[in-house]
Amino acid sequence: MTEEKSLNFLEDIIEEDLKTGKYKSIVTRFPPEPNGYLHMGHATSICLNFGLTRKYGGYTNLRFDDTNPVTEDTEYVESIKGDIKWLGFQWKNELYASDYFDTLYEYAVKLINLELAYVDDSTSEEIAELKGTPTEPGKDSPYRNRSKEQNLDLFERMKNGEFADGSRTLRAKIDMAHTNMLMRDPLLYRIKHAHHHRTGDKWCIYPMYDFAHGQSDSIEQITHSICTLEFVPHRELYDWLIEKLEIYPSHQYEFARRNLTYTVMSKRKLLQLVNDGHVKGWNDPRMPTISGMRRRGFTPASIINFCDRIGIAKRENATDFSLLEFCLREDLNNTALRAMAVLDPVKLIISNYEDGKTEEFESENGPDESLGKRIVPFSKELWIEREDFMEEAAKKWFRLAPGALVRLKSAYIVRCDSFDKDENGNITAIYCTYFPETKSGSDDSGMKVKGTIHWVSAQHADRAEVRLYDRLFKVEDPSAEEGDFKDYINPDSLQIANAFIEPSLKNASIDQRYQFLRKGYFCLDEDSTPEHPVFNRTVTLKDAWAKEVRK
RNA sequence: UGGGUUAUGGUGUAAAGGUAGCACAACAGAUUUUGAUUCUGUUUGUCUAGGUUCGAAUCCUAGUAACCCAACCA
């Protein structure tokens, strides 16, 4: 953290603006549309906008871009606010584009008075037809040269609800032959007799994005209005409107949206996953939504650190999912409490251990001693992981096999003597001898083993449902593949294990993160009840053996 | 056949004419009562072709490729 980090291009611009005295402090905004849940892409924008004002002084507004009443809802407003707070950011003002509808209407009238806007009676098909194409210029609308008085009158009557939806629009009068399609008389207002989540039925005309966003920035005196690359062509219009309206000159800057491998990140596609039942909801732990990731067990610190590491630039990108996993593990390794859980159990019986005897061992809760220790009970019959035993030891196999020795974590070293198998060839029991002098903490045997495995005492174990999540898609970029992106969904993205867990996990709390030794990081799910605990696997541990096997 | 934006290892991101760096990933090794963590090391890169310069990722010229723009969405 002490080493100097190079600046991204936005920080360069801001430092220059501050140095030259263009601004004394900066103001940014996070402008979500309240029509869906926030996802990892929004997290990048949140970290950027809030991070910049945190670093350089100033503040960030939360502004809901609620100019389209038919898709928006207060339900989303609440979830968005909750997600931002969970990430640990605090906005200065909670604002809504709809707060400015009166001012925006005045702005539109001003434009008409300047003869820079007109009411168009064309249908949407006619408008599209006259718009031209990127390679061909458009043609003027027959309504383009209406008088100022007539435009004023018609626009007011649009506001008063005299016309049907779609029958008229207000358009800026710029240049139908402009090489930038957005400058070919862009639509400013459209008629929608729709109930708005905040303004109710007061309005039946609503401003378009281009006539709301920049103007809202200006009203709030946003110094740096940061958005994604697809808005680059809008900047010309953004500046044009500010200039003609003679209002505070906010400036728009664009960065490339962040993509992540093995997932999709558009609201539309995420909505399909929900609606088609591929996931159980917006907060399904497999979803790249903030609420899904929170439920999965991601920490705010890991997400913020990730956003920090991937940086900001203007080129197309797809960040390795493994970097996100790295950030997650890095945080969780330091904070997660250790515990033992056996996900795919097989019985281990210690032949020379006294029937009915119980011992209690101490085991560390984590790498940091301040996390303390906990008691784990031990007895003659244990559950161990099925995959920790091999009938015939492979090369470099450190775990249990006939004749092989392993340490039972925090307990004794055992040697495998024999095993039982059913008619299907499944191992049903493993018989071992333990060495009393190898007791953890007071081992003076001098015996060395290569492997240590986790276990749970059969008579003390509790049951738990463990949900093992994996990536949602089988391919790096599902949207780029042939056919529908949903064809590439990973059918094994969720597997349910009926696990045995150690007794200390009875006290698990929903805010605590756990490392099930050698298996990964887990957290309690909201579906959990005291009678039926449910854990989510947040992420696996790195697994050198799995890699060895692949070779 | 228009306009705009972008090209640096497998991935992401630095280097404002002067040693192509950092992180993830991959690979090799050390340590380890988690095959985890930690530590050490290694491999891999300036879109192409010319030019300017003592010296070019950076400047110039000409190409090439990718992405965005023809919603009464944002």
C-alpha cells in the first residue's frame, strides 16, 4: 500500500483540473435507472464515482435516472440504496431526475423560443425513415419549420394531455445531415400517459435521457460526469444542450465498461436468467448482481479491492474471473473462522480406540492467533471425505490408502489397515490404527506424514445442507458464442451436498464467514434455520492436487 | 460506402522520446498439522509496414482489426 500507484486517465484529468484551479473540489454522481438490480458492472461505477471524491475531496450524489415511468419502480430504488450502502459508500444527496421535471420543461420552452426545438407530428416509423442511416444523411421532417408560436402552443397541449401517446414529440432542431446520428434532430420529449413512481400522474410527457441526464448534471453542478463508452456519441449533444441553454457546464467523460469472464453483465440477459428459471432470483448466489454476490458470501472489501486492481481505461476488456476469486480469498483467508465439515462422508473407524471414549482437542480458528481456538470432539468413529481415500495410492498421493499414514487435523496420526466395499464397489468403511503418542500438540513420536485431513466425530456431528456453487457459464464469453447465450449455461453450477459439520458450527451466524478446512470458504444462507442449517460455498480453496490430477 | 472510440504477455493495467513495470493466471521450488496461506524463482508482450531520431510503446505517414452509433430505452 505504501508504493505509489499510477493514475488512471480520469485521475489525470482531475488532478490537472484541480491544479489549474478549474475546480476547487469535485462533484460526481452515480446515476442508476431504477428498473433493475445492481450488478458487478455497477459496482465498478460506484467504486469509481465514490472513490474519486473520497480521494480528491468533494462529494457524490445518488441520482435515480427515472425518466421512463413504464419500466421503473420504487422496489428497485430500495435495493439499489441497500447495495451501495453495503459496499460502504455514502452519497451526499439522494436525488431523482424527476425532481427536475419542472425545470426541464422550462428548458424545453426556452429551446423552442430560441427556435432550436419543434413539435413533430410524425409517427415513430416516419421519424426512423427520415433519420437516414449512418452512411446516408437524413431528411427534414415536414413539421420542422413550424412557427415558434405554434410549437409553444402544441408543446403546452402535449403537457396538458390533449394528445395520445406517440402522436407527437418534441425534437431539437439541429441538422438532419449530421454525421453523428444523435445530432439528427434528437427527440427531447415523448408523450406517455403513465403513472410515475414519484410524480404520480402529474406528467404525461417525459424527457428522454439526452434531455434529462446532462441537464440534471448541470443543475447539480456535477464537475465530472462519468459514464461508459457507448455514450461517447452523446457527448456532442450533451455539450450542445448545455451551450444553447446557457447552464452550468458539466463535462462528460467515458470509460470502458468492465466485463468478467464466465458471466453475462447486461440487465436484459440477467433478467432472462431470472425469468426463464435458470437461477432462483436476482439474488441467486450465482448471479453477478451485488445482492447475489452478497448472498454468496462476497465481502465489500473483496469487491472494492477487485475494482481497484482492474483499473479504469477506455479499451474493450474481459477480466479473468480468477482475479475476483483471488481478491475474495485474500480477504477471506484473514477473516474467516476455520471449521471442519465433511461434504461427501465415508466412515473411518479407529480399531484400537476405546469404545465410547471421547476426547476434546483444541484447534485454531484462523491463521491470526487473535481469532483464538475452539474445541472439537473426537471419538472412535469419524466421518472423513470420500475423496481423501484411495484404494490404490496414486503417484504423489499424500492422503489415506491401505498402509498409508495421515494426520487427522488437530488429533492423531492414523494408519489405514483395511476397508469395506459394497457390491457396487463403493467404499463403506475404512479401518485404521491410531498412534496415541502422536496426539496433536504433544507429539514426541518423531513420526512424519505427508498429509493432513479433516474429519468430524460421527457421534457429535450435525447435518447441514451445503450448496456448492460453480461458475454459471461453461465458456469465457457466453455472449460471443454462436447461438443463444443461455445454451452455454453450466448445468453443474449448483450441487447440493448433505454434509456433516462439527458442533461449533451450530453457533454459526449469518454475518460470519467460515473456511471449511481444505474445502473452501462458506457462509450461512438466508434459507438456513436452526433445524436445517444451509451453507453456501463462496469460493473453493486453491487446489494443487486437483491440478496434479489434471496432468 | 459515414462518424466515433480503442489497439502493450493468456488476462487486466502502467510507462507523457531514454532499462517495457505491476497484479492475476500458468510453471518450478522452499516451508506447512489445511496439497490452503506464506516465501523464492521462471516463461510469455508494444496490431502491421514504412519514416523521423543517437534513441520510439510513445512522434509522423499509410494500412489492419475490434467495438459503438439508424429505441418515443438508459
